[in-house]
Amino acid sequence: MSSCDQCGKSILFGGQRLDQRRYCSAACARIHPLLEMADRVPVDILQRQVSEWRQSACPKCKRRDGAIDVHEHHRVHSLVLMTQWSTRRNVCCRRCGRREQLLSTLYCATLGWWGFPWGLLVTPVQIVRNVAALCRREADRPSAAFEQIVRRQIARHYLDAQATVPASP
């Protein structure tokens, strides 16, 4: 089973293929030029931007006392025969990331177990994933997910700059 190169959703049937990438929908496929440009970002520029972003103020709390990175938190909510679960990613400091992981753990414990059978099965998994993330120590290096976000942002700025430059006659 393949997954969408833009949003990460699983693709069972259909989808759209452009070059070596696969997308779940036309909306995700519209991002293709951005992903192609992101792959061509020079390593030195990427590393400089990653370093600058990691030392900048947290987008959530505006504090400057920790390195910025991608922090995941997992949620599940259920109602009788319906259960939905998700993983959310935030670019923030460790303190804000831990707060979201703790809140998501409480969210799962409160709203996750109400569905049968998936609520009863998925809720403990999501709680354990959040607790494991809470206990994990802060990484010395930026995560691959953070580098990918920075890479896409650099590519977006480059494509925007190309779009505003008028074509020469």
C-alpha cells in the first residue's frame, strides 16, 4: 500500500502519479512543483535555515528558551460504532509540544474509549504513544520532519519570488 507524498494518507485505489511521486487527490497533486523545488534546495542553505529556525522564538508561546522542532501528539475519540484517530504535528518548542501531548493524553482518556470495538483498542495505543513522547528527551539534532518543513518553506519562498518577477520581453 502506498501513501500520498503530500499528506501521507494511505492510497488503496486510484490516486495520481506525477514523475516518481504519488498523490491521493488532485488537491495534493497541485503541490507537486513545490515538492520538486524542495528536493533541489542546496544543503548549505537548508542547514543555515534549519539552524536559524531552531533558535528562533516558539511560534506558539513566543519564548526563546528552547529549540524549535516538530512535536507529534496523538488523539482518538469515539461514539458507539464510530471511532476516529489522528496524529497531529506542531512546530514549536519542547515545552509547548509536551503540553499538547499531555492534553491529547487527557483527550484520549476522556473521549477515546466510548466506541466498540476500535475505541477500546486504539485508545490505549494512542495514550501510550503520547506518554512515550512525553518521556522522550529533547533531541540534539533537528528531526527529519522539521528539515522537510524548512525545505518546503524555502521552496515556497523561491516559487513566490519567481511568480512576482515579470517575464522579460
